[in-house]
Amino acid sequence: MDVGRIVTFKPFASSARMRELMAGYFRDLNRAALEGRPKIAWCSSVGPAELLLSLGYAVFYPENHAAMLGATREARKTIPVANAAGYSPDICSYLTSDIGAYLRRETPLSKVYPEIVTVPRPDVLVYNNVQCRDVQEWFSWYGREFAVPVLGVATPRNIAAITPELLAGIAGQIRALVPPLEKIAGRRFDIDRLRAVMSLSRDGSEMWKRVLEANRVRPAPLSFFDAAVHMGPAVVLRGTEEVLAYYRVLLREVEGRVARGEGAVEGERFRLYWEGMPIWGKLRDLAEFFIGLRTNIVASTYCNSWIFESGDLADPFLDLARSSAGLFIAWDEDAKERYLRDMAETYGVHGFIFHDAKTCPHNSNNRYGLPGRLEKATGIPTLTIHGDVNDLRCYSEDQTRTAIEAFIERLEEG
Amino acid sequence: MPEHRPPGGSRIFAGLDIGSSAVKVVLLDGDGSFAGHAVRVLGSDLRHAAAAALDDAAGEAGLKRPSFDGLVATGFGRSAWTEASAAKTEISCHAKGSYHDVRRPHTLIDIGGQDCKIIRIDGQGRRMGFRMNRKCAAGTGAFLEEAALRLRVGLETFDDLARSSTRDVEIGSYCTVFAAAEILHLIRRGVEMPDIVKGLFGSIVQRTMEMDLLEGDVVLTGGVAAHHPFLIRMFETRLGRPVIVPPRAQFTGALGAAIFALEAWSGRHA
Ligand code: SF4
């Protein structure tokens, strides 16, 4: 197999606009922290960000920050600090890398934006534990550190069906956040303002969906690795006009590739699906490795997790609940299997890669026999690789590459 | 075309398996018949060990120089042998070599120096799936080496020691370091050396059985199987049926690589 070729990413011209957007976002946050207004809320990725935005908060997303620690491999230095402080190497390495960075008084933001010396001090932290317990523990650490309130939504997991009762329960919890959030923000809640933010957020999410869906064609214009990077604005700038505008620009570029028959991977032979978290510190290496194998990872659960299900906004709280319960991570095994089968068909995939992330059990969906069931039901081969989101101590380069290459050799055999 | 041919002037194809603790070579002639083989300890100079093993095998095949009509490299060091006409993973090569030996559907267990792999192979020799051990060396050759060091006995005595054991002890840890602690504990309790060694073999068998359901015929390859017949007996006892060990169990990957080299040549000259 010709894996030794020197290969590189094919960058998107839109990346420059993305960098500007991200810079603007982080600088605004930094200014808010320095000036003390607007108030700053830290929010988990599935948290009720739109509610916070509607109340005028500047919103910071620790998971995005942790992913930066992973991608820059700063996590190698910061995780051990949190481990030494009593946070086990077996728990979420987003948590340990982020808290470790704080303890070292570091942030990867300083490298890109020298005027930013620290993460923005929160006035409140708001989580949704739909994804895991760790996010709650993580936010609670900062709550103690900054002596600020930590508010949360407890969402059921392993759900088989989204029932009105389930939605009502979640919606009620989100509604209950309003009074304390109003008090901290010093501002009255306005339901129409919330509807407006949500409507923008849904439009942005819809546009992101269109970008990802462009990958149905062969060759696919985008790779998982491109998508994981270009997801940035969808994560941190949701509910803004800029996001919508940005994904319009990106979509145009992606559609240009489609029109020219240009793939993200030259000579695309195989199309794979990535299930589980990215291995942030190896994102680029793996991207190039797959290009060398003339294989594209055309779809992933991860990048699709920022497409939020939405209904009508008559009761926006109910709709926020729908977004939360509509996420893959909240479902039971059967629902997950159905989703993956659909995705395989939609994107015409030849194989599934399951990433078993050592420190992220809830987002490692290989652990209850799903790959075997999926393979049996679809006849599509699966491969499980062992690694981690941020902790490269849990990753073996040789073993992973051999496993992936062997998987491709199997696909070559037909 | 190589200059120096063995009697009969047939073509020679090489499979080079650069594993984590040894380099193995198998040579086949143009009919796919065995022509030579060699093994060298890897040491710290991977290319040197590979060249020496190729030299040895060429000598056995009656070649004056190690020059081949095709060479496929495999194993963790496969990309280091840049002279190879192709590189293939050890998964594919083991499956190829093993199917060549048994010619029916089976589950292959290869216990190497640093890893253990289980490959399901169908009636046409196609791989239906594979599993590799996780990051710890427990259940691999390195685990036995580490234990031999701790016990201060030569690894080559392990098989006889285990065979002479009179009682069962269990070494249950997942992790090599924890297993070492268990060994110390057994020593403190006055457990005899043969029983400890048999316990170590049992631990390898157990770790392997935890990786896969091991359906159908089971073939065992790799250095650990080749050098420890008693461990194979223990496997059979646990499985409740015989396992197949090919004649050159340590060379299955190299054999598969040599077959790939031969097939590539035949494909080009068909
Ligand atoms: S889902 Fe995984 S990576 Fe995200 S916070 Fe939870 S454990 Fe960490």
C-alpha cells in the first residue's frame, strides 16, 4: 500500500474568515472579562446557550477550550497537573487538561492572541449533564475556584423515545434557570428575545447541516478532519448572524468543489464513518494518513452533534429540551444503531471506525457491543481503535496505524 | 532477475516480518514451495537485524546473495525496509500465511512479542474481522520476558517448569505491572516456581480468551506458541478442543508476506 506519500490537507479559503470570526469572539470575551460587562457565563456544549445569550451573557465554552489544549498538544503538560491535584487519569481528559491548564495559569489562547492572558472569569457556570457526569464535576471545580454559582440541567440518558413527559421534565429545568440567571445578569428575561436567538441559532445549525450533507457525493468535498475544525463557529458563535453568514460562504466553497468533482482526498477509494470523539492531538496526522490511504472519513456523529433538532418556537423551552434529548449521546443503543445505519446509507460508507476514548466512556459507543450488531445488520465492517480525546498517553501510534491500514487492506480485498 | 539462483534456477520471493522482538524471513520459490527461512533477534538496529536474517535465509536457500524477485515487508517495522517492493500489515500477512497452512475457515490467534491479535478468516481466506490487544503487554511475549527477568530464570526453561507444576495458581491482573506484584505475592507465600510459571501461562490463555469468542477451528501462531508447547496444551484444555499449530508457527507472518510477493509477481506476469 502506498502510504509513504507526502500528503497535505487541502485547505479551504474560507478558513481565513473563520479565523477572523474566532478572533473576534475571543477578543470580545476578553474585553467583557476586563470590563466586567456583559456578564460571562460558561456553558457546556449542549447547555442552554441560547437562553444565556438572550439574557445578554457573553458565553464561553470550556469544551472548546479543552479541544484547543488537545489540538495544540498542550494537554500533555496540563493533564498531569490535574492528576497530581487529585483528578484521576481515568476521568475525562477535557476536564483534566483544562483544569491543569488553569492551575498552570496557562491558556492556548495566549499563543494566538497575546493580549489574552487567562480564560475569562465566569459570573456563572451552566451545564447540561446529558453527555456525562464529568462536565458537572468540571464546572463545579471552577464554581468553587471562582466562588460563583453553578447551575445545571439533568437530562436522562439512554432514552429509547422522546416523550412529552421527558421533554416537559427537561423544559421545566431550563425554565427554572431563568430567575437565578436574571439575577446574575441584572436583566429581565424576554421570551421573544429568546425566540429570536433560537431562530438564528437554528438557521446556523441548518446551514452547517447543509455543509456536512454536501459530503453525500463522491468524491466527498470535505473530510471529518476539515469538519472538526470548521465546526468552531457552530460551537462558540451559535445564535449569531455571523455564523449563518460564515457557513453560507463555506457552503459555496464546498459546493464549488462538488461542481468541479474535487474531493478532499485525491483519488478517494473508500468512505468511512467516524464514531466517537476526535483524537485532537492527532487530528492532522490522521488526516494526512487517511489521505495517503486515499480514504476519506466522510461523516461522523461528532460533527453532526452540532445540528440541533428543532420544532416550533411557540414554547422555546420545550424546543431547547428537544435539542438536548435529540442528541445521539442521549439515546439508547437501539436508537444509536438506527442512526448509524441511516448515516451509512446516506453517505455510502464502506466502513465504520469506532474511537474508544479511554477517558470518555459516554462518547465511546463501542463498549456495549454496538460495532458487532451494526456489522451484522449492515454487513459493513467496523474497526475499533483505542485512543483518547486529549490524553495521548492512551494512544499508540503504531498500533493505531497498523489497525487502520489492516482495515483498509480488508476493504481492498472486498 | 537475480544473478545467483539455486539449483534449478527458480525464482525466489521473500517475506520479511520485522516484529517487535525478532525479525523473521521466509523464502518461497516460484511454485510457492518453501525455500528457506531465518530468524534474528531484533536488538536495537532494526535494519541490521533484517539484513542478517535475509542473508541467513538466502544461505539456507542456496543463494549466494540475498537478491529476490519480490520482497514484501510486514510487522511493526515494515516501513523501515525501504527496499521492499511492498509493505503489508501483519494482520493481512498472518491471515494469508495461516490460510495457506490450514485452508479452511478458522480463528487465528497470533501471540507476538508486544501484541496479540485475533483474526477471523473465512473459507476463501478472507479476513472477516480482527482484534488487537489493548495497550498493555499482558498476554504477550513481553509479559513472559518480564516475568522471567523477575523470577531470575531463563525464558527457555519456562515450558519445562510449567509442565512440572502440581498445583494451580491464578494470576489475574490485566496489567503487567500488577501481574508482577502478584508474582511477588506468590513468592512471599512460598508458591513453587513451576506453579507460578504455569499461572503465567494461564494468564496468557485467559487474556486471549477475553478478547474474542474464538469460534470454530483455532490456529495458534507466533513465537510464544512456537516455543511453549505446554502453553498450547493449556489452551486446548481451556477451549475444550484441539488447536492447530502450523509447523513454522513463528513464521506465519513472513510466510504470508512471501506469498503476497509471489502473487504480486504472478499478477504482473500473468
Ligand atoms: S463527553 Fe467525554 S470529553 Fe465531553 S465532557 Fe464528558 S467525558 Fe469529557
